[in-house]
Amino acid sequence: MGLLDNLGGLASQLGGQQGTNASGDPKAALVQAVLGMLVHGNEPGGLGGSGGLGGLGGLLQRFQGAGLGDAVASWMGNGANVPVSPDEVKSALGDGPLRTLAEHAGLDENEAAMHLSSLLPQLVDKLTPNGQLPANGVHEGGVAGALESLSGLFGHR
């Protein structure tokens, strides 16, 4: 079973605990899509491809390049996560990745940006323990831990 299969299963479990599957929960679908892009970087054939994020480092560089370096630093740090607006998410991600994520979750780009504005700070926070990028990018233990930690976003604890 591949990593994305594991991600799908975990996202389904998180979304399915109260009778809803991950495809019925846009936040669960977006988390799964973002993690798929992070794991695959720009590999063709998955959620990466031309709309890829270039891994976790690439995602963070996009936000830093959009003038959101202080927000990114807070997501990786131990304090409170600085929020970002849906418009800032749109600006940082650009059309390709945002469109891919929105399509995967069955949302329009505005809805996806709205959800991602609250999800990304928490997701990056969970994927960067001790304020550092994982040495080998996003690894399976980190992804599983992140999904488990984010289960509260889906209305479950």
C-alpha cells in the first residue's frame, strides 16, 4: 500500500467517524490533496504535475515569496499561528495549485482558498515539529501524525 493510499485511508477514517466520508468533507479532501502535493512535489501523474507545490519547502517558499514570511515563521514556530486571508492564499499558491486542490475537493477556487486559509497554518505547524522542515521532506510518520492531529478540524477528537 502506497503513502497516498494510507493518506486516503486516514482522511476517510477522520471524515468517516461520524458517518461522513472524506469526499463529503471539503476540509478532509483539501488536507488529502495538499498532503498529496507535498509528498509528490512536482512528480507527474499525481496531484503534483504542473500544479505541484514542490514539497513542503516549495509551499513555504511560495508564501514567503508572496510577502508572508512572518506568517510562515509563526506556523513553524512554537507560538500562535499568524492567520492568512483567502486572498493571500490565492496570491501565494497561484492559479495552478489552487485550481488542482479545488478540483480535488469538489470546490470552486474561492471556497478552497477560504478553507486553506485556516488549514494551511495548522498543517504546516504539525508538519514542522520543533520549527524545522523534516530532513527528508514529508515522511509517512509525519503525515500520519499530522492527519491525526488535524482530526479536530473535521469535528472529531
